[in-house]
Amino acid sequence: MAHQSQLLWLTAMMTSSRHFIPGVHPEDIELVTSLPYSIGIAPDIKMTGAAFDLAAESVMRQERFINASMEVSQTTMDVRLKHLFDASSAARIRTCDDISDSSAQMLSEYFYRKIEEGTCYAVVSSPCDDERGIFSLAREFDWPLFSTGLSKPNFYDPNLGGPTTVAASGTFIGYAKVVVEILRYYGWYSATILVEAKAIATFYRDIGNLVLEQAKLLPTPEQLFAIERLTVDTTDPEAISAAMTFAKGRSRAIVLLATGVGALKLLDATGPLGMTNGEYAFINVQPLQGDTYGKLSQFQHPLNDTTLNAFRSLLFVAYGSSGSDLKGLNTAITERAKTAYNVTFPAGIQPLDLYAVQTSYAIVELFATVVKEMYAKNSSRGRCSGREVARRMADRSFRLGTGELFINSDRIRNLDLQISGFNSTTRAMQTIGSYQWNTAQLVWNTDRAVDWPTTDGRPPANTPSCGFSGDQGICLGKGSTSIGTIVIPIAVCAVLLIVFLIIGRWYVLVQSRKTADKWWQADGECLTPSKPVHYGSLHGHVQQITGSHTCMTTHVYAKRSML
């Protein structure tokens, strides 16, 4: 009988999603969330509550199973959830400002009035939180602090955040690094980033800035990046045409940091502008699939029209879960969300395809796992240390009910992003690869490939054979020889004169102005003055890329009447 019990225990340990060590009286755990109930952001309790509930139930159910298998009698771990903003607060909590105004105060009051001995507490923070207040309280209480939304450096940076923080739901920098890795993989070192100006989510603007920064941090690249960023009003056809025309003359890789609706408008402009010849590649980046952002179903294209090749040249990058083994959990979350929270997930999207939902489930398991480990080491009841919890989560992998999860030494869990391409047979997007953070590599599906519309079926070249302008490289000299004989010397002289004037002007400005007044200077080593550019009724300011390192530029297009 004892042998049979031990066998049952070993089987449970090998097949269960977590590794509990029985025989130790556990500490109860409670997760206190400062997430809004329903204001339209990814971590809303209305969207993630079912995942929290089911994870807590799973933890307690698995522990009871282990205790029964070992024939031990002990009190099982009690997992509790406390949402500071529940359904009763929905009427008065409508915006992120409402959350940040009160979350720190409510957490402080809960700490002093409601906490119990024998319970290990953790905080689950919201992207809306007054971060300084929450950081300070988590440090003071010595509670681990988890995030369910994408984290910025001020959350996990040891000099800015706190010693108990765990960025469990990905980072903005992680997305930017994946974009840079895709550009490197295909050899697209000249790229243009188009950022949707009026998107509600700040994700696109944040990623646009971070891609520029990450490209500059690459160690001794085989080729320097020349990346330019433009902000474009996708509600204005003239602005779209101007931005795409500029991109056409500067690069063949165009990163569309826009909603699905905005990206479709930009792709629709490729036909009239002659950008469907297979020379161009487009990358659309979304935090996750959803109506607020963008989803694969938006990029179905059954028509044989002039823009078909643009869709064939599109890579769609977003977070998404993988594996059919999560079908049961997805179904359970879907059903609980409907019955308990009156929520229906978007058609064609599983709950665990949303990183906030997946992270909410995983956080409960992570916290319970580490607390169990701590009490297996020291069976006496004592103070639960948030610093120790955070330390134990660093630089290790966990096998959870939602799959394998890796947290690095900086206590950051980066999201594995899926990459999708166009299937010319089905005329729909399909997953063709992903970026795996545990190996820091792009992993491609060998059974699927992008049907590039180039003449040789290969990805577009970084620089086309005739150059970006169409009259360079092998196309150089196809015009009139007599005109070229006259124009070229004149052009050379003009260029030399302009260079001389620029250097002279630069020297005078350096001597007469302070660094803060150097509005024209894009970077310490990018010394070309900024110049106005005009496209019809649109204009902007251009800071040219020069220098011995990767220099980045920004272009903002807007109607003259708006400036």
C-alpha cells in the first residue's frame, strides 16, 4: 500500500503542472489585485477574473490530490483573491486616472486592516497604477509585486522599481527586440517605421521609440541600421500617400505600427503607388490579437487585385499561445467568463491568446509554487518574504498549467511572439514561426513558408537592384549620355558647395549656441541639420541619418493648418 501511494505521488508530480512537496503545513496565500474591473484594457478583471478563479481552484485541487495520494492528513493551502476594484466599483471607476488616484491608498488601508497571520500576500498591479505608490508599498510590506500588462523599464529596473517586482507579462522592450531580430534575420538594415498617430493605445508609439533604441544597442553588427520613423494620420488619405511615398524612396522594409484598421489603409495605398512589385516587405506588430488592436482575420484577402502582393509580403507579429493541449483550459475559461463575468471573447481568439489572461492564471501557480518551496525548506510558520519569493523566481523555468514559462535573472518573463504570413492558397494568414526567448532565436515552421511575390520567390532585398530611387545600381546611366555628361559635373559641384555651407554653418552654431538649443541635432554623432520636407499640403521635419554609428530619425506629418 505504501509503495502504491508513493507511485501515485510520483505520477502526480510528473504529470501535474506544478511540483508541490507534501508533508509540510503550508502557508495560505492571497493575491491582492489593483486591476480595474472594466475600463477597456487587457488586464481588466472582467476579462481576467475567470483565469484567476480557475487557477486558485486548480492549486487547491491538486494539493488535495497529492495529500490523498500520500495518505497524509494536513490542512491544504488556501488560495484567496482580493480585487480592490470589483464589480461594485465599475460605475465610479471609468478611467486609468481613477485607478491611479486611489489604488495606493486602498492597498495601504487593506494592509493595515485586513491582513492575517499565516498568510503570504502578493500584489498584482495594473498598467494604470500610480507606480511609485505601489512600488513603495510593496517594498514596505515586503510583498511580491506582479504585473499582468506589458512592463516598462521603470517597473523592473533595479534602480527604478522595487526588489520584489516580477515582470510576469512581458515588456515593451521585448517586442522591440523581436522586431529588430526579424529585420536582422532577413537582412533588412534599411527600414521605415510608420506609427499610427491617433491610435488609442500607446503601444505603437512606445514600440516605435524602442525599436530605434534597440537597433543602436546591437554589438558590432555586420551592417549599420538606417531606420527612420514617421508618425502618420491614418484617417487622412493624403497623409497616408505622403508617408508611403517617403518610405518608398528610403527602404524596402516597412514596419507598420498601427491597428489592424490602420495597417489595412496603409496596405491599400501600395497599389496606386506602385509598391506591389514584390520589392517591399511589411511588418505589422500588435501586442495581442483583439478588436482594439488587430487580428489575423482582418488580413484575409480573397481578391486578385493590385494590393494582393502587399498582403503576400506581410508579416504579422503578436502574442499568442501555442499548442492544442490548452484546449480544455481555454474552454473552461471561456465558460467561466461567460457565467461569472458575462464576457464573451472575440470570435476566433482563445482566452489564452490574450497575454493578460494567460499571465493571470500563471501568476497564481507561480506564487503558490514558490511559497510551497519556501515552506518545504523551513516547515515552521514565519514571515513570508516578498524579496525571497522574487529571488526564487529569477533565472528559472516553470512548467505550469498554461505551458512552460521562463523568468530571467532580472525577474522578467518575456513573451514568445508568433509570426504569421499569408497563405496564397487559403488567402488567409497562418502562423509560420515564433521568437523563443529561452533560446533567443527565431524558430520557423518548416512545413510553412512565406509565398513572397518576388521574381525568385525569395524575401525582398535590403536594397533593390536599381536602388530606392529606381535609377541607381544597374539602372544607372540608362538616361541620355549627353544630358548626364552635363548634369553630373554640375551636381557634383552643387553637392560640394552645399557640404561646404553646411560645415560652415555647423561650425558657427557650435560656437554660438548651447547644447540645449541645438534643435537641429539628431544625435551626438549625427551632425546633419534638420531640413523641412514637403509633400503636397503636408510637411514635416527630417533629421538626416549620418555618423559612424546607428543614428535614427523622426518625421511627423500633419496638415499645415494643424501646426
